[in-house]
Amino acid sequence: MKSTYHTEVDVESRYKLLADRFLTLKLFIKLDIEGHEYEALRGVARLLARSTSLVWLVEIGFKENFNDLVNPDFSKIFDLFWSHGYVAKTAHFRERLIEPADI
């Protein structure tokens, strides 16, 4: 049976969606995209470089989603944030700063 249902949906890239929007607002951005964090963050470089405060909650898997291999972009994700002046903290009960030596 052939479906007659049809809907057009507008699609925007993450770059176009976020790059020049909300420029004066403080934002909280959560990323939980199962191993594709580095690619997504590289796509929003202008957002990372903003002078207005942003708070990011990023779930970064070390081996999850990598067939028990190590995430090849694990340290690159932290380096990307640090290069834009961010600090990294654990999300555990006993919050602490994450330093390059921890990675």
C-alpha cells in the first residue's frame, strides 16, 4: 500500500542554527551525541569563541560507542575548550577541575 502522507520539514545545520543567534544571551548547551562531540564542536567554532558566557554540559565517552577502543578525539575535545578559555569540571558529587594531566 502506497502512503499518501507527505510533510516538508525545514532543516538547519547546527552552525547556521547557532552561530549568530542568541549573541547577547548566556546559554546552557548540553551535548550527548554518542561519540560525535568533537565533530559537532568543530562545527560551532564561532559559538565557542563568543565573549558572552556559555555553560556546556558535554558527555564525553572514553570507550563507550567505540567498540571498546579509546575515543580518538577524547583529548581533542578538552583541548578545544581550553583553547577558547573554558575550564573543565567533573559532573560528579565532588566537583573538581579537570587539568591536562588528567587527560
